[in-house]
Amino acid sequence: MNLYDLFVKPYESYTDLQILLEASGTVFGILSVYFSIKKNIWVYPTGIVSTLIYVYILFNFGLLGDCMINVYYTAMSVYGWILWAKNSKDHIHVDVTWATKKEWVFATFLFIISLLLVTVIYYYKPYIDNQFSMEGTNLGLYHLDWANWLDVITTSIFLVGMWFMAKQRIENWIFWIIGDFICMPMMIFKGLGITSVQYLVFTIMAILGYVSWKKSFKEKSTIKS
């Protein structure tokens, strides 16, 4: 399979609106990650626009886990926006720290609960796809392909990453790096070539974000000592 088949051919059946929405979601998503690296509160308004677009896109492509995580992103973006504004001295930038052991325990709990919840959602996917009717519907996980199972895992990874980001914890970037890297082949398989490129950019930016936040914390600690 060549690059044309991966990144161009799937879009031949898309409408101009679908392509525009995916491209717009990608642009706002990249802007959001950029502002996050800069510890700038604009990470949230740009992120909200991107996540709302992807809620629509992912639902229509049957990636319910990622669709749910974008609903969660939107809610957490509002929470993070409020939290960052409260903790910011200039209402724009925030200080960052490493997570505590107590926060790691809670993050582990979030991860496990998310795995269970998204698996249950996929169990009922035939019912959802059948316009919420049980007529002729067989519930189960038999219909899941490898991309759907990856979706279950990445949803849980991103949920924890988003929570750590709202708390201004450096570890959030570790979860973004892992999740973004996994999402690249998943999106190509689902025919979302633009989005797969977005996740490649996200992976690179997440690595830069981790280095930047870690350096910022070290410099802050040096000044205090």
C-alpha cells in the first residue's frame, strides 16, 4: 500500500465539509499543544474547539472510545481553564511540578475505570449503531477490530494525561507521547490520514513539551534554593 492509498484515496469519498472539519480540528489541536508547551492558558480555548470538532468526526467513524475522550477533554478543558486561571499570577502562564504518590494512585484508578467503561460502551456499540434499538441486535465485543481495542487503551491513556495536565503535572507529557504514537496507525487504518499526521506532530510536540516543562521546573527549583 502506497502513500496515495493511505492519505489521499480515503478522502475521495468525503464531502468538502468533512475534510474542512478534520483539517480545522487538526489546526486547533496543534495550536492547543503549542500553547500547552508554553504553559499558556490559551491551551484550553483552542483545545475546546478541536475536541468538539473531533467528537463529531470520531462518532461518525465508529471510534467511540476516542469520541468519549474528546467529550471528556471538553469538560476537563473547562475545569483546567478555571484551575490554570486560578493558579496563574498573570492569568496566562502557570508553574509546573511533578505528581505526588497520591496523585499517581488516583491516576491508576482513572486508568482502570476508563478501560472498563470504554469496554462496556463497545459492548453496546451494536445497539448504538442500530439507532438505539435492540431489534436484530447482538450485543458483545465480537465486532471489534485491532483499532477498536487500541482505541480502548488510548482512551484510558489520554484520560490520565488530560487530568495530569489540568493539575499542571509534568508527567502528563509521558501519557501524551505514548497515546499519540499509538494513534498514528489506528487513524491511518480508519482512513483519517490528516489526523494520523496530526498525531505524528503531537508526538514530536509532546516530547518537546516534556523537555520544556522539566527544564522549567528545574530552573524554578534552582532559583528557590
